[in-house]
Amino acid sequence: FMISGFLVLQLISGIILSFLYIADSNLSFECVINMSNDSFFTWLVRYFHIWGVTFIFILIFIHMGRALYYSSYSKTLVWNIGFLLYIFMMIESFLGYILPWHQMSYWAATVLTSIIQSIPFFGLKLYSFIVGGFSVTNVTLIRVFSAHVIFAFIIVGLSILHLFYLHLSGSNNTLFIGNGYSDSVYFHSYFTNKDLLCLSALICVCIFFILIYPDLVLDTESYLCADPLVTPIAIK
């Protein structure tokens, strides 16, 4: 429930940011600067989008650890959909990291897409198809932005499927007690109130980091526009 809540908030904040973003290598970095300095409270939305991803992955790792501990992998369909969700979320976060078109995002795109060229037989053709040429350019940025939007709704669809198939069979009984209704605790309103309280607390923690340590998860190279001729110190 808490992960779903953060996903909804991420989707809303992402839609708001997309209104001000321009997928152009000459303008995207300036758009990010405009969001941070000139637009009304968009800096708060942007940092919430950044920190929201961090909290989502923290919750996902806790969720996966709990699922492994209680042998939830026995529910094959639910587990496989959850695994796909995790893969798509990692791809989605990587695509979002490229969009600001700062120094680290450009070189991250360059280095990671170059790995595709090592695939035997069709690696070079696949690389050219993905980046839209012989190197990361403006065409790549446009494709990344489109993929970032599409993957967001794919994640929403997979999340709905994940919840749907989970409720068909029910989750694991973590207390190892009888399955009768007399020994069970209703999800509503006990667990819904608990999850709403925890979600509210996590949002407060998220806002604390946004207001006090907004750039804690960012690199110093994130404040420089992408320059293909200069290699970031972290990559040298």
C-alpha cells in the first residue's frame, strides 16, 4: 500500500514536470534550471520526484526481503509480475536520470548504452536503433523521454496486475495461524489505517530531506550541462 501510494505521487509529480520539460539537448538543462529557479513551487515537485524514487526503492527492498523471508516466491505468478515490476522500475529510473541532460546523465547514457555494442552479431545494429545514430545525441534524448513516459504507465499496469493476482490467492499468513475468519485480521480498517499512518510518516521524512538536504542524492556534476568533450571526474 505504501509503495502504491508513492507510485501515485511519483506519477502525479512526473506529469506536472512533463508540462515544463522540453526533450531537446539544447534546452532540457535550461528547463531543469527554470523548474528549480523560476517556476512557482516546481522545485519542490522536482525534488519530491527525485527523493520519491529513493524511498520507493527502499520500500521495494524491504518488500522483497519480507517476501523472501515468508517464502512468497511460491506464488509464482505474483512473484514473476513483481520481478518484472522491479526490472521496469530500474529501467525507468535510469531513463529519468538521463532527462536533465547534465554531465553525469549524458555520460551515464553514453557508457551504459555502449555496453550494448558488446552483444555478438547484432550489438552494433541494436545500439544504433536505440540511440538513433552512432552516439548519444538529441535523437536519443527524445527517445528516452518517450520511453520514460511509456514505462511509467507500464509500471502502473503491472502494479494493478500484481495486486489483482495477489488478491486472488491471498498473501502469505505471516503469523502461521488458522485460515478461518475467526483467527484472521481484516485488512480494512486495521491495515489500511496502519499503512496510511506509515505513508504519512514517510512523506514527512521525505519532505524533511527535500527541505534540509535536497541535493544529498545528487552528484556535483549534476550542476553542469552535458559536454561530450569533457569526461566527468567520477568516470575517469
